[in-house]
Amino acid sequence: MIVLFTDFGLAGPYTGQMKAVLHERAPQAEAIDLFADAPAGNPRAAAYLLAAYAAWFPPGTIFLCVVDPGVGGTRAPLAIEADGRWYVGPENGLFELVLRRAQTAQCHEISWRSQNLSASFHGRDLFAPVAAMLAQGERPAMLARAARRFPDWPDDLAEIVYIDHYGNALTGLRAGAVAPAASLVIPNKMRVAHAATFSAVPEGSAFWYENSNGLVEIAVNRGRAADALGLAIGSRLSIAT
Amino acid sequence: MIVLFTDFGLAGPYTGQMKAVLHERAPQAEAIDLFADAPAGNPRAAAYLLAAYAAWFPPGTIFLCVVDPGVGGTRAPLAIEADGRWYVGPENGLFELVLRRAQTAQCHEISWRSQNLSASFHGRDLFAPVAAMLAQGERPAMLARAARRFPDWPDDLAEIVYIDHYGNALTGLRAGAVAPAASLVIPNKMRVAHAATFSAVPEGSAFWYENSNGLVEIAVNRGRAADALGLAIGSRLSIAT
Amino acid sequence: MIVLFTDFGLAGPYTGQMKAVLHERAPQAEAIDLFADAPAGNPRAAAYLLAAYAAWFPPGTIFLCVVDPGVGGTRAPLAIEADGRWYVGPENGLFELVLRRAQTAQCHEISWRSQNLSASFHGRDLFAPVAAMLAQGERPAMLARAARRFPDWPDDLAEIVYIDHYGNALTGLRAGAVAPAASLVIPNKMRVAHAATFSAVPEGSAFWYENSNGLVEIAVNRGRAADALGLAIGSRLSIAT
């Protein structure tokens, strides 16, 4: 299983061209779209999202990760094996939280190159072929080395990292980092208290809960939390106990 | 073939996680996205859409249906076999029109539970595994019983139930319920007459026609009917003969 | 591999129903979404996009192409073999640039018809079955004849033909048609100069570059070019040397 985590959007040709490469090179592998709308050009927010969602997938899964605002510049291409899963993508912090939380991790700089490497679409021309080779049990040319690390990034990020289709606002906080009795203070100073589920609060009420992937998420029962509360990717939160 | 009918949106992780479950448990089954943008949180409108589109698929198809505003509450999970097709999803009316129109139907309450059942994502943790088991020819633990019915819902719904990518407005009316000579009166009092196809009316003109799945649909030739006529999901129609 | 090139949008039932047909008739073929958001109802702009992107795919690929504002009218259904690839879709100019650039091409009018041909969804009822039959190595009933041609359309189109997810504006110009020293003059009279990559210009600066499929594309480093420069599909450009 090759899982796609990108900021390409589902529209447009980018995901399709990557899948064509995966199909050509690893026809038996199943390509699964996890996020095509990861925080655009924002590897820091994306790193918290990726670490939380990747943990749900079984060992052996290969994550093809392209949130890559520096494409065409000097950032290196990486392939990281962490807790039995592979992560392929740019060295820009996208894998920082995966690395920090892994029991075992080995980082490699990819030295393999396609004969047709475009300057602007390494997802198609570099990362997808490498993910496909790994899925086939092949090992493309790569060199083990330490990854560039981002020590200033917190273990849990008290910011909104994703707004979903329902308007729910996902944070970079794991539920274990916030006591159930604590409230989240959002930028407009409002305090949002905890509830176990949507149906535990009246319609129209805001609450936070542990979502199905272990992240703290701010929601409104039968409403759109992001719109109602003025939340966007990057909105900062504080925890009030 | 497992057909997905949800209000998850195509973006975000929800459809991808469901497909990962389907792939793990039923690797030979093909997962097809039918609607990822069924009427959000609106099982009544969705029920008319589902019944109209499901009828097009061959017997043996399994429909994985998640329009589930009551997730985490007390509504039961169902697996219904109707006219040779399976429908898996919440007991909230979503299957009312399928049941009403079926020649033969058998309803089951699903008693199978995952060891990792989240409170908020039964699509991934309950309905997808059950759909996959059915696709594998397995029968998860379930108990035959009568479904909760919604007798007040009409056989054909004179409301808009879906706005498509082109701005066409689909109704919950089957074409057989409206005489070709009849007009539809929309909320702004305008009367919309019948035409056979788009090219049968001048550019910019509104008309209704029988769409390719047998529903009455309001369209504007080379225009966006919903925008031009002020139609949205829930807009009520009357039939003028 | 069957590649989908449509203006259906990813939402809604249209792509899913086509994929169900492909899966039923050609279960071994892989269906890849290339564009579901090709220029809506605009075969001329779409023709330049299709020709540029199709060239990237290997011979043997089958393109299922539905940008078909005249569906239900008199335009013929075509199946074209060009340079070892098949193109299935309506005769409305969508294949003009593929034909013009092909070394070898053979056009066929499709005479095969489904017993259940709807008036409004030939993608599902006619073009998808034909694409699936070709993928299976079958030859549906079709008659070789010359295609209707569009001689007034230029070899390279100095217009915007697509706005992508990042707000980048793709033109119908191949990079070989514009000297690197030339600028593009956009409708607001601004001149946009060439750069090799995003990182070659300061953040917020506009430039044009050869994109990963050989088209001239207008972009803003870490910005949304279409919004910043007021570009939309159909915006005309001139080349200033």
C-alpha cells in the first residue's frame, strides 16, 4: 500500500501523473489518497498531521509525501524508514514529528535520479519512482545519513493544522497533551471545553474532542467550527486549566 | 465492487482511510467513489439520491453509505440486502427509499464491532470493515430485524437534493412522477418547462429533463441553473400541469 | 492504463459511474484521473491541455476524453489512434492538437451503440464502454474516416487554458514557442519575464517558466499567480521580445 500525502489538491494533473508512475513501476501496489489537501506549502503544520495519521496505518505502508515549497532549490530528497513504515519526500521538516516519535528510524538521502527530472515536479519524477521501487522490494540508490532536524518545533503544536470538509478544526495537539478538564482558548478569547462526542453537546455548541486519529479537534455540533469561531490553519491556541 | 456514498468530501483523510480498510480486508474488491458529496448531514435528501443512483449498478454491488450526523449517538448500524445489492450504513432514513422501492429486502442490525471503534468515525471502524467482509463473502455478526421506517417521507420528493458540478439541480422526483407537459414551479415563482435535452433549448434557457439516472433535473443550456435560478439543496418545488 | 480527461469535476457521480463501467468491462485496466477539471465546456482550451499532457504517457495508453458541451446534439463520437495512443471522445475539436502534432494518426467514427444510451451522459454510456473495449483488445464497431479539423486554431495558443490548485496559470504555448528572453504581456499590460524555477525569483514575484509538461506557465513564487495578476481561462497573452 502506497499512501499519498500531498498538497496538490485532488483536481489537476498532479496526483494522476504520480499514480501513473506508481502504476507503471509497481502495478501490484494499491495507491491510497490520504491527504491531497495537506497544509499548502506548510511542512511544519503538515508534519503534525502526517505523524498523527501515519500511525494508524499498518507497518509496511509506504508514504509518498509531497509538501515541497522548495522544489527546484537545494533541499535534499529523503527516504526514511521509521517503525517499519517508509516515508519518501523532501527534507524540509515534513518528517520531523515522525522521526521524533519513532522507536526506530533510519534516514537516507536519495541519490537515485530519473533521466527526466523536471525542475518543478519531483513528486512525479523522483519521489513517486522511489516509492514504487520500495513497494517492489527494490532499493533505489540512497545513502544513510542523519536527517536535518527542527528542534525548535514543539512535541505538540497548539495551532490549527487542518480544516476539514465539515469545518472541523484539527490541531497539532495529541489528546494526551490536554487534560479533559482543560479548555482551549482560541484567538477571539473564547474558551472551548471538552466533550466526548458531537451528540454530547447541544446543536450549535462548540467543543473539543479527541478525534478518531488521536488529535485534539475543535468542532460545533451540526455546525462549521472554523467559520463559527474564525479559525484557520495557523490559528494559535492556548490551554487553560 | 464496493461503491462509496458519503458526505465526507473528496478532500481530507476520511475516504482514504475507508479505502485503506477496504483494501486491507478485501484486496480483490474494486472501490468506486460514487458520491463523496452527498447532501451533508441530510439523510432525507440523500435517501432519494441513493435510491436513484443505486438502481443503475448491477446486482452484487455493495454500497458503503455514510451520511451519519448522529454518529456517536444511539442510531443503529444496518446492513440491508435489497434486490441483490447490499447497503451498509446508519439507521437514520438513508435507506428508506431503497427499502420502499425494493421487490425483496432483508434488514439486519450489525452486532459485529471492531476492537478499535472510535466514537466519531464509524465509516472507517464499523461500516467499511462490514462492507469488506460482505465483499469477501463473509457474514459479519448481524441480526435480522425490521428497519425503522419513515412513512411521512413521500415516494418522490419535490425538492432539490443535489447541485452538481455544472450547477444543474437534481430533484428527488423520478421522471415518471412528472408529466412531460408539466412545469416545475421554483421558489421564485418561475415556471420551468420540460425539454428533451440541453441542445433542445436556446443557450441560457432553463428547462427540466430526465437525467441519465431517471431523476427530474433542472438545468440551463450552457449555464449554471442553481446560480441563475437561486436553487439550493432543500429548495421546494411544485408541479404545475 | 485508461486515463480520464473530463470536465466532470471530481465531486458528483459522473466519474464514479464511468469508472464502474470501466471496471465491469475491463477489470484488469487501471483507471487514472488526469484532469476531472479540464476547461468546462471548452474543447478549444482543453485541446491544448490534452495534447501537452498526453505526450507524457507511454504508448498504449487509452485516453477517455469528455469535454462535451454538445452532448445530445449531432456531433459524432470518435476513436482516434495517434502515435500508438488511443483517444475516445466527441468530435468537437478536443483532439485537434493531438492530430496536428501526431506522426501517425487514424480517425474512426464510432458506430457501436449501447442499448441504454442516455441523451445526456455519453461519457458513461458510449465513450467509457468503447475505451474499455479497446483496453481489452477488442475493436468496437467503428468506421475509419477523416476527422473534422479546426484549421483556424493556432499551433500554440497564447491564452490561459488552465488555473491549477496553486493558482498557477497554464498557457496553450509550448515552451519552444517562446524564447527565454521574451516576456509575456498579460491583459493588465504587465510584462512577465522568464525564470528557470520558482526559487530563482524573490517571494511574491511573477515569472513564466517551462512547466513539467513542456507548457509555458505563469507563476508567482509562494503566491497565487491567477489571483495576483487577474488571470482566468481565456485570458489572452502577447509575446514581447
